[in-house]
Amino acid sequence: MSASGRRNRVHSSRRGFVMVTMVLSLAILIAFLGLSIDVGYEQYVKVRMQTAADAAALGGALELHASGSSNLVSSARGDAATNGFTNGVNSVTIAVNNPPATGYSTADSTAVEVIISQTVPTFFMEVLGIYSGTVKARAVARIGGGGTTCFYTLDPTMSNAFSVSNGVNVSSSCGIMVNSTSSTALTATGGAHLSAPYIAVAGKYTVSNGASITPAPTQGVAPVSNPFSTLPSPAVGACTYTNYSVPYGSVTLNPGTYCNGLNIGGGATVKLNSGTYIFKGGGFTVGGGATVTGTGVMFYNTTATGYTFQPFTFANGSTETLSAPTTGTYAGILLFQDPTVVSSAVSSFAGGTNANLTGTLYLPKAGLSFSNGASAAYTIIVADSVVFTGGVTLNNNYSSLPGGSPIKGNAALSE
């Protein structure tokens, strides 16, 4: 072969090599382009799916707060559908778990987990034999300052912030939240029994001497905010009555400002007309054997210069049948202690008290000692701390309130 022929052959080989290299490079570039497009599409679906999961978890938590778990799954899936992901459509599956099946909140019955997954097709990766990919999104939400909870102790560090003892039976139809981070935040001893749909404690609990708690409380949960932190205090005007007492007999009283409190003596029978009763110092005392009734009443306990603060005191053997207003600012509020008053004086329902209390006992900066009663349609307790030394039943029938429970929890994403 001549020299020119050899040169033409070499040049032809080089041209072939360049062509093959270009084709291979182009194929690789197309593959990477296809990968980036397919991955970008899956990321787009993921962002939309996460929004749907967040909305579904929040909606589920609010449904749990409002109506319990009966419609939880359908409500959460409905919120996901509103955001573009319908269970069973276009290979979408939506799992709703209460409590969550995974993560940090598997023991928290106030938390709702939503997991959305979908098989999405590829566009360019089919050339590599990859025809689809699975996209998932997960969200967990819980109610802060609310939920189906009707019982809160707010002290952040107190030992025995919630205590049951001496063989008492405390039964709640709604949840219990103990904010204290103490290692003995909740204690049950001496054969006492405590039961509720769920019990959550920021710190820890102890059970001793034959006591029991059902179910076992969830420990180490995040403290919640005061559910009534935005409730305004009523205006405290001039004294309507001063040093007012009812030592005996049958009396009907009217709302107003009672300076140096209201003292109902043992054996007296008192009817309270509806309205707001303000105690400027002196507190509200009901003596042993007294009977007090009132519908649509709210009691506000405060103090002022020259007036010494005293707690609510319901003595042994007294009978109280009291219900809160059903409408207005103080709908569902029965006892209301001024949040600015920090007092070591404990408000108390003493042993043998027969207390039928429809409403909220709100004492954010003071303790409450409860012996017997509270078996009304609903009773909410929000206090700095609570000690039970007598049997109590707390119900959660809010049918008398047009707006439902006065605790309006807000759902928040936690995972």
C-alpha cells in the first residue's frame, strides 16, 4: 500500500473514533439531562406533596381536638385531597396514624402523623429501563394549648404539680397535661386511681403504695402554653358591696364588686343571679352546710390597694351547683383568678363538698385542692397545680355552649 493510502486509512479511523466518541458523549449528556429533568419533576411533586401532608396533619390534629378520632382519617385525607393528593387516585396512598407510627412521638396520643406516597412516571429515564419512581412526604402535628385536653397544670418546675392520694378515684373524660419538668411532676400514691383518655407530662411521674394511672402517662413532652392566656380580665369598678356576708337564712344575691369578699355562712341557702361577681380582696367563702346555686355566673377573684387577697374556699359539707355563662367573653368560665396575682393561698373544695361545677376553674398562678364532686356536664381545670384528696369525675359535654369548648387549641407541626 502506498504512503498516501495508509494516510487516508488513518484519517478515516480517526474520523470514526471521533464520531463514536461524540455519539457516546451525546448519549451520556442526554441521559444526564433526562435524569435532571426526571429528578426535578419528582422534586416538584415532593414539594407539593409536603404541603399536602402538612395540611393533612394539621387538619387531622384539629379534628382530633374538636371531635375525637372517629373522623380523623377521613378529615386528614380530605385536607390532602384539597391540596391535590387524593387517596387511591393516581397511585396515591395516604396513611394517617394517631399516635404516629414512626418518629419521636409514637407514644403521644395527641399527635397525628400523615404519610403520603405516590408512584410517578419518568420521562427520559425510560431509555435506561427506569420507568417510575416513588415520592414520599411525612408530617406530624399536635395541638398546642388545647387538643381534647381539659385539664392543665401550668407550673413549669413544681414537684407534685399534679397529685392524687389517699385512695381517691379521679376520672377524666378528656386529656391531662402537666407542664412541670420535675422528676415527680405527677404523683399517685396511697391506693389512688387516675384515669383519662391520655396523660402527658413534661417531666416524669411516679406511682407508689398501690396507686394506679391509666393509661401510663407520656413523659418528656413539650410543655404547652396557657390555653386562656389571652382571656381579658373584667373591669373592676367601685365597691357595690363591702364586707358582705350571709350568716344564715335564704338569700338571693346580685352580681357586682364585692370588696373584702363574699362570706356565706354555714347553713345559709343562697341563690346567685346570673352575671359577673368580682371579689376585690377577701375572696369567696362558702361555709360548711351552706347551699349555693347559680346559673350563668362567673366569679373573678382579684385584689387592690387596701384589700387583702384571699382564695376561693368551699368548706366541708357545703353544696355548690354552679354553671358558667354560655355566651359572651366569659362563656364557659366559672372561677377566674386574676393572672397577675401570685399567691401561696390554695383555693379549695374541702372533704365532703358536693360540688356540681359546670365551667372552667381557671387559677393560673395558684394551687387548687379538690376533694369531691365536679360531676357536671363539663368541668375544665387550668391551675398552677392541683391536689386531689377526694373522688372527682370530669366530663366533657360542651353541648350547652354554642361555641363548643372554651379551649380553642391551635395545631402546630412538630415533625
